[in-house]
Amino acid sequence: MSLTHFDAQGQAHMVDVSDKPETAREAVAEGVVIMAPETLALAQGGAAKGDVMGVARLAGIMGAKRTSDLIPLCHPLPITRVSVDLAADPALPGIRVTATVKTAGKTGVEMEALTAVSTACLTVYDMLKAAQKDMRIEGIRLLSKTGGKSGTFHAAP
């Protein structure tokens, strides 16, 4: 298998998508922030910096929109939808983050979904670090993607 971000000489380049058809594309990613039950209670009850999950949701949306500024070879895309959902999970304990990104374009939005999750998780950490510095961000991965030449992908559970 060849990697698309390298040319025949092994030099990094932006993939040429000019001849690809525009299709409806969607990607879903997830990640978790593991924390102590007491820290999770702060996240749910309003920490000193405010609504942790609400701010993290906005940060995730902003992260998806800025992906091409952060990841060197990503194309700037006309994103048509970004949804970032955060849910407290006492079984972890922690917060589960899921992002869904959509576009109609020539390349997929997997990186935008992954960036949304990463940014939201980092924001949760930032807002709660005064209470707990050893929180862990884990399991950031692509759950699914649809559209494009490579078709549909669903991660194993």
C-alpha cells in the first residue's frame, strides 16, 4: 500500500483531489477524558471557569473548522455540519466526547472529526486541571466514515 501524502521521490505533498467527484461525506470520531469521580462531579456541576462541557463543545467545533491550519497537508474544506457531544460517564469515570462532521466535497472529513474530539478533550483538561493534573485523554479514534472512493468504514467495537 502506498501513502497518498508522499510523491514518487518520497517528498511530502498535498494530495491532488481536483479530478475527484464531490460526494456527501461524513466522519464520526470519539475520545474520553478519564478523571477522578470528584473531578467529574465538578465538570457536571459547573467548575470555577464555567460550563466545562459547553465550552469544550464550542472548542471542538472551532477545532474542526481550523483543521487545515493545524495539520499541514489537510485541505481546507467547506464543512456543512459539526456536532460535538460530551457525556459524563461515571463508569470510566470521565467524559466521553463524540464528534460528527459532514461536507459535500472531494475529500473526507476524518481529520476534522478527530481534531474536534482532540480539541474538546484538551479543553476539558484545561478547564479541570486545577482540580486534577493527572487526568488522561485516551481512545481518540475514527469510529466511521462514509463517502468517497474508499467507501464506508466502521471501526471494530
